[in-house]
Amino acid sequence: MAEWNKKDGNKGELTFKIDLDKIKEGLDKAFNKNKKSIKVPGFRKGKVSRQVFNQLYGEETLYQDALNILLPDSYAGAVADAGIEAVGQPEINVESMEKGKPWVLKAVVSVKPAVELGEYKGVEVPKQNTRVYKKDIDEKLDSMRKSQAELVLIDGAAKKGDTVTIDFKGTVDGKAFEGGEATNYSLELGSGSFIPGFEDQLIGKKAGDDVDVKVTFPEDYQQKDLAGKAAVFATKVHEVKEKQLPQLDDDFAKDVDEDVDTLDELKEKLKKELKEQKESAAHDEIQAAAVTAATKNATVKDIPQVMLDEDIQRQTDQYLAGLQQQGISADMYFKMTNTSSDDLKQQFSKDSDERVKTSLVLEAIVKAEAIKPSDEEINQEVKNLADQYGMKEAAVRGALSDEMLSHDLAIQKAVDLIVDNAKLITPEKTEANDQANK
């Protein structure tokens, strides 16, 4: 029988025993594990009997291996016996391992903090505006026109938005520097892709012009030997091109979408797509606001540091895994951003307390509402995940236990419960915005 003695915060001491029958099993397993490597004169390697081994070395030499074998299950049983929810790794201390007596162990354990739920049904959240305005469609059409734009040579002066083809050679204190020279380079004026001030000095220039572009490298420039220094770029303008947008007509509509025949049909399709996007975004906003409100209304004291550390590590791993899927390794990312793993963890540590509190509150709602996904729902989730990631269902079940799937589904059900019962409050500005954006 385990004994739980709660200490300060959410830590405590768990005292438990390993009985003689279990000790015997552990010692047998420890002996069988080690006997292949035991050399005893007169016996072939691995063939020494247990009795001879005990006489020569003493059964006590097996205690540590036996304890390592028995500890995981014994500790888990003690945690269940005590009715606590342990988090992180315990600090195990041996109280006694006397021969012929149960072994006594004490573990310093962190446990999940108690959650005192506040209001989570009927929380007030702002209603989201999902109306699609004429200006939304016009902006989308404008973006589509720009993506179809052609660059056309002009004889006039370059203006912001035009693309110039240039040769340039940069010098600092009269000396050329690495990376400061190029020929037939295409540069969109106003793109901000060059050193601040460079592009502005080419506005108003024509094909054939020569210009000395004078700039100062930023203090935080990545090439340290150039940071903060004044430079002159001898620049030759070869061509000036402007973007020529296609006419907004039926032909344009058919060019950008083969499923429509007229501009009106394209506008109607865009309206439907924008509506779906706004509704999806609105659902996400309402869900986030409702869960945040329910979390804010709850009281959670003394979140163990180990839970925060685990959350930070999980966020870091997920972020780096996402980069890996894009072909960017962790080493590449840290070199590109001039940061380290510790910097990334520090970034995620800022909101770890709120993330962990949210998870604890949702788990408390699952318990309060007795939410338990059915076998059918778990099976459907396996199928959904298999379809989503192009995996076989057996592979999904191999990676995720029913317990994990049930937990995640239950959490989502708790979120849905909060959202379904939320009160949507229309912001005062909505009506005025509707009128202004028509």
C-alpha cells in the first residue's frame, strides 16, 4: 500500500514497498540477464547455477539490476494506489533493501495541480463579421491581375514599382568588397530588397543613365565588416520596365480560372470562396476567445516547473519538425537566424504558463462533464488521420494508442462544448463598419 504525503506546492513524497514475491521475480530476471557474462572456474560461460552464484558473489550483487527491472511497474502501481496524477520523472530514494524483507522506497513526486473551474458554459465572446464586401472582391481581383502582369520596356523615367536592369559595383573607402558587384541585375524599385536608400536613388532614372548610388550599411548588417559603413555603388541603368496589368474582362476571368466563362461568374466564385475563408477564420477566432475566457475564469495554482519544461520542449520539437518538413534542418535554421536551441526555448517559454493552464482546464472540463469518446469515434479518428497523412490505419494505431486518441478527442469535445455554449456578443462597431465597407 502506497502512502502519499503532500508537501509545499504540488510536490510530495510517495512511500511504497516492493513485496517479497516481486523481489524474487526481479532477482530471477536480473540473474538470467547477467549470467551469460559471468565467468566461474569449472563452469562454461553462462552455465553457472544460481546457488553457486549466490555462494560466490552474494545475492545482494543482483539487487540494483533487480530494482531497475522492478521499479517502473512498482512506481506506476504506487501512483495508481495513491490516487495521484504524477508528472515528470520522480526522484527515487531507497529507504531499505534488507534481505528477506520488502524493499521500501520513497519518491519525491510532482503532481498535476488542482483545477477550480469557473464559468465555461455561456462565456461571452465577440461575434465575428463574416460578410464579404465589394472591396474584398476588388482586392482579390487586383491581386490576381498583379500576378498576371507583364513587364514591358518603357522609354521614360523609372518610378516606384518599375523594374530596372542594372550593373553595379560597390566600394567602401574606394575599395571594392565581396558581394558588391553584379551585371544585368533585375531590381524592382520599392521592393525593399536592397540596402535602404539604394532603390530610391534610381527612381527618375532612364535607360542609359549612370548614377553613383550613395548609401550607408545598417549597423546590424549581417556582413559585420560592412556594418555602419558608407558605400558608393557605381550603377549603370540598362532597361526600365513597368508592369502592365491585363484588362479586367471576361477573357481575363477565363485565363485565371478555367471553370468560369465570364467576369461575373469569377466574382461570384470569389465571393463564395472568401465567405468560406471568413467563416473558417471566424470559427477559429471564436474558439480561441471562448477557450481563453474559460481558462481565465478557472483557478490553477502552482503549476510544477516540470510541466512548463515539458510544454516548452514539445513546442520546440514541433516547430523544428515543421521546418524539417520544409527541408530546413535545425542546424540550418539556427545558422540562418543566428540563434540557438536555448533562444528558441526562451521564445516558447513566454506563453508556456498559459498553454499548460489551458490544457489543465480542458482536462478538468472533460472530467466534470464525464466526456468519453466511443469506440466508433476512435475508429473514425484513426481513419481520418490515415487519410490525412496517407498512412495505413494499422500504422496510425501503431503510432498512437487508443488512450492517446481518446484523450485528444475528449479535449476537442470539451472545446466544442465551450464554443457551442458561448454567447456571441455583437461589437458596437460592426454596424458602422458594415455601412462604411459596402
